[in-house]
Amino acid sequence: MKLHKVLFKGKKKGYVFTKNITFDEVRAVFFPRGFHEKYKYLGSVPWNEDAEVFRAMEALVLYMDSKAKPWWCPRWVLRFLHLFGNDNSIVRVRNVTLANLSKKLTKGYMIVDYKTKWTDYDLRISILGNEDMWFLTNAIEREFYARGLRESKKE
């Protein structure tokens, strides 16, 4: 059952548009279904749990969550701030105060983008994080490429 009832209308100010916030998005803040909705506040989190990219990045997302989430702050607060501060986007800002609070609570850690380039096994991950996260990201990219290259040579 899809609930697309608009609870908060988006606004237009010059070239800037904010999106309509639906009931389903508010539901995901308090009652997330699955991995993607639970960790959406970290940015571009893999959503297809059956995909090979998801299995490769799951450890990175969990590690970033453990470092980004303050011990005293419930995860739903971070999802709420991400929805109402950033429109669940990594580039849009709906409310500057809430967006800045979200960034301060999570120390600015975020997965900016992930994609496969040229071949299905050339994974590129872009993050905002500390040196340990960068090291883990590079290790994931190298292993993903090496495994894909080995499998392609078998064929």
C-alpha cells in the first residue's frame, strides 16, 4: 500500500525548489522498512539488498553509522533532521538551521555517491569522512574490482 498523501508542500524561491514531503517519508523516519530507510541520513545508501554492490558497501555504511551517530541521539532524530533539513537529499537544503544541526550531529560524515564505471566490477565510492573511512572505502573498491576481474577472466 503506497501512501502518497502530501503532508508538507514544497516551496519555490527563484531557482530553488523544495519537494513535497509525503506521509510515506514521515513514516520512514519513525518506522523504517529495511536497510536503506534506516540509514538514509548518511546520504546515498544502497537500497537493493540483493545486489552485489550492497553486500560490498554494507560494512562501510555500518561503520559510518557507528562513527556518525552520537551515542545519546536516537537514529530517528537524524532521519527527521535529514528529511526536514535536507529533503532527504545530499544537495538540497529545505531548512538551514535543521540542515546545520544534522551536519553537526553527524560530524559531516556522508556517502556522497557510489556507482560502477565502465564495467560492472569497477566500483567508485565518494564519501565525506575521516581517514579510517577513506581507507575502508579504498579497500572495498580494490577488492570489488579484483573479484570482478577474476570472475571476468574465468568466463
